[in-house]
Amino acid sequence: MFSFDPVAVRADFPILSREIGGKPLVYLDNGATTQKPRRVIEALSRFFSNENANIHRGVHYLSREATDAYDGARDLLKERLRVPASHELIFVRGTTEAINLVTHGLASELREGDEIILTMMEHHANFVPWQVLAQQTGAVLRFAGLRDNGELDLEEWQSLFTPRTRVAAFTQVSNVLGTINPAAAMTAFARERGALVLVDGAQALPHGPVDLGAIDADFYAFSGHKVFAPDGVGVLVGRREILDAMPPYQTGGDMIERVSIAGTTFRHSPERFEAGTPNISGAIGLAEAFRYLEGLDWVAVNRHEHELLVHATEELEKIDGIRVFGSAPGKAAILSYHCASAHPHDVGTILDTEGVAIRVGHHCAQPLMDYLKVPATARASFSFYNSHEDVEAFVRAMRKVERFFG
Ligand SMILES: Cc1ncc(COP(=O)(O)O)c(C=O)c1O
């Protein structure tokens, strides 16, 4: 039933047959956003051609159909992600909004001197909202450092817990280093010490299914656009009793029980946190992406991605002056590097002339850049639809950089 043929899978993504400046597109910016399979594109087209209506409000046929599709998307995601019965799944704009929703909800909970544990590998989305919350409440941020190979220093992380620790927030997979953190073990450790746990899953789901029941974090966030689905939609899974005790993040239509001039009462989650018309088509596209991903043999996918990473790393390291960041065992196929002779922006620009799309800059992880003592890196991030020919084109383009800046 499950299969994985890298060549056949590539044909499922129409954009990958594009040419850029007369050269075949080599898309290695999957950490920023992933491409969409035809199946997702067609699901959106089908929705807008046949079912489009606002949800939860209409008695007419189309509205009922759109409501069923939206609610059905939630049910499908809950099932595929193995969301425990104690948790609810809220549609949001993406990981950033999911984390802001949580920090907003905790603002009245935290007291001066309470502690929030983060790591040095967080994306700004899982850093800045906590920093702002700390400034608002007088809470203190504490940071766990990394080992030389880019792994989280788990002993240091564990040593940061004190009786004042209220929250531990960490990424499951680093968007810069590719490091995979042991999310379930970390969550168990933090929860045993009475801390709330938020896991940023933005870079985890693109590389394989995630079992949220096994992780059992209080909050888990991810973005649709990074899992082969549309942008503008994402998910926050949260423990229902915590969510329902939080003030709503936004207020307005669809999230109320009763509104009168005297006051308003709010619904429970998920509606409590879905004020206004949600991204209906986005949720439907996200569910379709999960249906697509479900058909893949993920053991074979992971092997393929790992082979691409090894191939690219080995070839890149043959080039003089290359420093690769992150070599944690079993890391995800994300390759960040610095080239002694050229600024990352020049690397990215030259690669672009060869049709090779990579990301350059601080990757929304400036504290990590400071920690690594570099202003920026170049990053090639792979997905299952990439091929060894893509790796070869990337390496050829890097050789051009070497010749140019020598
Ligand atoms: C680890 C991680 N967390 C959070 C985000 C933010 O995601 P979004 O911009 O979709 O909200 C990203 C995006 O790159 C990411 O890589």
C-alpha cells in the first residue's frame, strides 16, 4: 500500500518541472516553504469551483458542505496526528500565530521571577513571543546551549529546571542545524517538574509523521506551508483544560456563546480561538496534504533524504573554506554552511544564476547566529522530491562560487 519512488513523486509537484533562466529549477529552500503536490492544488480548485461558502453560519447547502469539509479537515488531522482525547486542535495562521496565542494566554498566569526555559537553537517564532511575555510579566528566560556538533546539551537543559520553572519551549527540529531533539523524553522530563511544554514542530512534520499522543506536550505548533499545504494555515494542538482557562487570543464572530450589551461569554476550544472566518480552503488543503503524505513509505523517504544530505555534505566539504554547521546523529536533511571566500548573499545570488534556490541569511535565528559567531549562513534544505541530480547541480554551482571568489 505504501510506496516511494523519488522520480514518480517528483512528477506530483508541477512547479518542479519549471526552468529558471533556461536552467531546470533545483529547489533546495524547503526549510522556508515546501512545494505543493498536484493533489493539494486540485483540492483547492475543487473547493473554490464547487463548495465555496462561509461555514458554521449558513443553513444553505453550500454552507453545510463547506462546514463539513472544514470540520472534516480538523477530524482528519486529529486522527493522523494521533491527538490525544485530552487535547484540541485549533486552526491558526501558522507556527508563529500558534505560539503567540499561547504566550498571550499565559500573560496573566506568570509572575515575576517565574522561569521559562528555551534553547539556543530556537527560531524567532519560538523566541520573541517568550521574550515579550517575560518583559510583560517579570518572568526570566533561561537558555540551554549546544554541543559542538549542534546537538542540544541535554544535561545543561535539565539542569536549568528549578521549582520556579513554569514553561519549557523547544523546537523538535532545528531549522538551521537539522538537529532532531528527543521531544517525547524532554516533554516527560519537563512535565514531571510541573512545567508546561510547548513543542515547535514546524521543521519536524515535513520530514515524517508525528505522534502527538506519544509526545504528550501541552502545546504543539506547526505551519501548513512547510508540510506541502497552502500558506496562511497552521495548527496549534493544546491541552483542552489549559486552553479553556486561557483568555481568547482574538474576539469576534464564531467564538462566542452569547453576546449582549451587558457582556459576552465565550465558547470552549477550538472555537474559542478561531474568531472570525477562518482559512477554510487552507484547512481543506492541509488535510489533503496529509492524505498525500500518508501514501508515502516514510522509511524509504527518510533513507532517501538522508542519502541526499550525506551526498551534498560530502561533496560540499571537498570545497576549500567550507564550514558546515550541525552534524548531530540522524539529523534532518538541512545543510547550513559558511564559505570563507564569499558572503552567504553572494553564494545565494550565484547559485540562483544556476537555477539553484537556497536560503541565505540568519534564518530567523539571530541568537543562534551569535552563538555560532557568524552573521549569516547559506542553507540547502532537502525534501523527498529532491534528487541526486539536484545535489550535483548544487555542488556544480558551489564550484562556480569557488572559482569566482577563489
Ligand atoms: C523551527 C521553526 N519554527 C517556526 C517557524 C515559523 O513558521 P511560520 O513563519 O510559518 O509561522 C519556522 C519557519 O521557518 C521554523 O523553521
